[in-house]
Amino acid sequence: MAFAPQIKIPATYIRGGTSKGVFFRLQDLPAACQQPGEARDKLFMRVIGSPDPYSAHIDGMGGATSSTSKCVILSKSSVPDHDVDYLYGQVSIDKPFVDWSGNCGNLSTAAGAFALHAGLVDPARIPDNGVCVVRIWQANIQKTIIAHVPVTNGQVQETGDFELDGVTFPAAEIVLEFMDPSDDGDEGGSMFPTGNLVDDLDVPGIGTLKATMITAGIPTVFVNAADIGYTGTELREQINTDAAALQRFEAIRIAGALRMGLIQTPEEAATRQHTPKIAFVAPPTAYKASSGKTIEASDVDLLVRALSMGKLHHAMMGTCAVAIGTAAAIPGTLVNQAAGGGAREAVRFGHPSGTLRVGAQAQQVDGQWTVTKAIMSRSARVLMEGWVRVPGDTF
């Protein structure tokens, strides 16, 4: 029996923030995969190594976590006043699908850097030394992201002394601006889909929980840690080894998705694992981060733990950080209350790997809350470049 040989596709493996992904230029993909559809999804699943019943990704580029099971496509922008279009696919680990419903804030950092690496930015806009402002169109949610990428001798400056909790080594700082993040363009609704800053969310099998449901950066459901039996100091292993706890979190996520209008039936949630996120918040208290470092209560404004693709994230998703910063800026939300209440333009929160600061400016216009942009710093580094190989009959 004859088997199709492997084919090779130009690709770059990049860490962006606390995530990693396989990056492609659109024109380098096989013709059948240059359009959305089954062929592209099959290619990305095979690249990552999914679906994997062993949840190990031994036969692929993925790392068997939500933060390492990602693929990205960049191309010259089709939108005026932008440099590149950035399309993100969250690859399920153990199920055969790719979720295109949201963005990855961490890999947005890498998208800015890769745009330069891949020659997708007009050379006239790249300084010999300084900062290149890369204007990114986030195609999943139809939003603008501005990446301020440091450049030395006309090339991306990747090394530096900027430290990011959740990332082992320091690197060069990249500042990200998420423009008009207060509405998920894919959904077309307001920042608070229910019209309320806090709702009573009925969750089957659990009861009624106070919840802030927001679409900023990414649709997110916030609940109080104390209401679900936690302190907000939990680390990944404490949650992810508890199957019953993960089921409860998924029940909360599904109830929130239904209430936010993101899905029409509970069954739809199985194919929309990337959004909404579920996060729980608590007032500041001291805890030991996963690195062993002690985070003092005085180091943070509040504590936040968030789940991605059904598991507690080892640090914090970039898009969820935008949601945290936005909700913290709006008096009355659960996030704002956990941070002590009142008006604020920035917040530093504690997550399992350490702390993160994110800024957001909110204002009320005609009774509706809006946020013009959210800002945070991340870093990115190319880990490997060349070709990724997949069997020729993959798609």
C-alpha cells in the first residue's frame, strides 16, 4: 500500500507573551488552505498534533496546553491604514476542531514582530533604530491592535531586560494597544451584553452566582472566588487535577455564554471552547506563585484566575487581561469591587505565575460604557524558523 510522502510548508515557531504558536504567511500555505474551511482546519490540527487522545501532542508542534496549541496566519492587510491582517486559530487538544471565535492577546505581540520578520511591513516604515509601529487588523474580531516593536539595525530587537511573569527569560519589551476593545466585533453587541454590570447567573447544578459578563478583548464571565469556594490564590495543579471542579467551571461558562447570547443551546459550547473565558476574582492576599516567588498583598490590586480551553491558565491570557483592565476601570463590576472599588485607569493583578499590569480608560457615553483602548506590555521571540512537515494526504 502506497502512502503519501510528507510535504513541507514555510513556518515560524514564536513565543508571544506567555503563549507559543506556529506562524504562517498566507501565501506560503498550500492553495487549498489559503481559504477558510475544512482543508485549513485539517492542516492546522495536523501541525499541532490534534486531536490527541493522549493529550500530549507528541506527534506535532503543540504543547498540549491551551497556551501552546495555536496557529496564526498573517498577510498584507486588506483594511486601509493597517499593515497586516492577523488571523488566529485555537486548536483543540483532544477534539477535531479549530476555534476561530476569538483572538489571542499574547500572540498579538508575536504578530507584530512576525509582520517585520516576514517582510509584510513597508520597509519605508521601519526605522534603522527605534520603534516600529505595526498596525494590525485582528481578523477574528474585526479590531485594531497597535504593536510598538523595537528595532535595531533594521531588524526586530528580540533580546532585552524586560521581565514577564510566566516567561522564564527576559526579552525586549513590546507595548500593545488594543483599540476600542469594549465590543467583540464578531458579536456586534455592547460591552455588557446583558445590559448590567453585575447579573444573577443561574447555573444548573450549582445555583445562582453574581457575575460580570463583558466583551472587551474577549468575551469573559467573571465570578467571585469566594462564591465558588476558592480564595483566588489557587495554582494550576489545584484546579486542573480536579475533574469535578473543571466540570463546574464549564457549567458556569456555558450558562454565561447562553446569557451573553454567544450560543443558543448548551450543546454549541462544545465547538466554542475558546470563548467566552471564565475567570474568578478576589481581593488582594499574599500567595506563592508557581515559580516559588511570594506575591504580597501590597503588590497587587486584586487576584484573578482564568480558565482557557477548559483548564486553568498558567499565567493570564492577554485578551482576558484586557477584559480585566476594562472591567476594573468601571465602578460596580465584580472586578472593580475586588480591586477596592472607585475609578481607576490601571490595575495590577495577581495570577498563578506572578503579576501583570494593564491600563484602560473607560467613560460613559449616553448611558453606555466605552473604552477607547487598553494597554499592556509583553515580549516575543522567534524560537525556530524553517518548514513544518505534514503528511501529504492531511487535507
